[in-house]
Amino acid sequence: MKQGYYNRKHTPFFSQIALAFLLMLQCIVPQAVADDAHKIQLIKLQHRSAIEVLDTIKPHLPQGTKASQKDQNLVISGKQSDLEQLKILIHALDQPVQGWRVFFAQGQLNLEKLQLKHTHHYSTARSDIVELVVREGAPARLERGFWIPTQSNNKGVIETGYEWLASGLWVAVKPVGNAFVLNLSTQKIQPKQQKFNQKPSFSGQQFEGEVALQLGRWVTLGSEAQLAAQTPSNSRHYSGGNTNEYYSICIESIHQASCPR
């Protein structure tokens, strides 16, 4: 008799719990279904090429997610949760194109030495400085002669030295950690063909090499006489001129001046 009374007394309580549980399920299930639903989104890129970003994200697409490109737009489709992660990656890639000013100096001043001394130079000695703007993925042409570090193969013997490129050269910039690698070539190289990790080389009339720089720090390759004395045996030798002229290079961000001049 007591047991029957207990059951009648608590039956409404259990019914309320069951009803609450059912209501909870009704809220959760639609949300889960919504998350799993196939959705399509259009993302307009502001800075980078849509083709460039698409090529980058393709290897990282979650299973069941697709991406395509139309003009400067990316079309992505898949689960909502996957699309949210994909949008984070796309926005991280869609950053303004970087740019730098590269300075090539020729003159009586050893700019690297002066900068290390932290002193101002008040003499009449001057250096002729040429400014070249280089943007990420877009090599720029230096229309003047300059000395370039080289490695050449002379009958099986690797010779390290410098080569004078009288007709100018193409310059590309690649950030590598805290440094910036200048890729220097007598021929214009497309971004995907740039070999920034190879050692400088010289072959016939074609040249490709590298110079590593820090932002705002001058690097002096040497004086005219020093560099000419290190030309490979099968190339141009020093033939006169001002032996005291130095050749230096510096790089700075296009948004902030940092090379002393």
C-alpha cells in the first residue's frame, strides 16, 4: 500500500524530467543538423590574387569541402564548421603585398663601416645611391652596372668572387626569418621559378645569385680594387677607375625608412 502511494506520488516528477529531456533534444538536434548542412559562401579578396590563395588552400581543404575561384572571389562549400575554419585561413592569407626599397650605393664611403661606428660623416666624400622599389613576387630591374658575389666552375674548380654586371640585373626579394634574401639575376625570373636557396652561380653570360640582408643595415661588398681582384679567372678583370670606390647594398620596408643615407 505504501509502495503504490510512493509510485503515484513520484510519477509526475519523472514525467516532468522526461518532458524536459525531450524538449532539450528538440533544441539540440536541429542545431546539429544545421551544423552538418551543406552550405555555400562567397568570399571577396581585397589584397591577394584569388588564384594565388586558392592554390594555397587546396591542400588544406577538409574532407567534403570544395573551393573554386571567380574573378577576385572564392566560392567555398561544405559543413558550416569547416567553412568557418577555412575563412580564418583565407583572411590570414589575404594580406597586403609587401614591398621594399633596395639601395645600391657606389662611392667613396664604406657605408657599412660608418653605420657600425654610429657616427655621422661630415667630409666631402659622397656615394651615389640608386633606389629600387621591389614588391613581393615582382622582380624589378636595376638599370646600372654593379658588382655581384658569384661562384663559378672553372675546369672543375669552384671559384668564389665577384662579377661586374655592366648592363644591370633583375632583383627579387624573399623574406627568410629575420633576414631578406636578394635574388640577383641577369634574366627576369618568374616568382615560381625563383630559387632562393641555391648558391650564387655564374655560367657564360647568365648570372644568378643571392645576397642576405637585414632591414636597415648596410652591407658593403668591398672596394673597386678588392672586388676586381676577386673576379673569376674566366671573366672581366679590373681595368682601371677609382680603386677607392665602395659598393654597398641596403634594404628597408616601403612603409618605413631605416637605411641611413
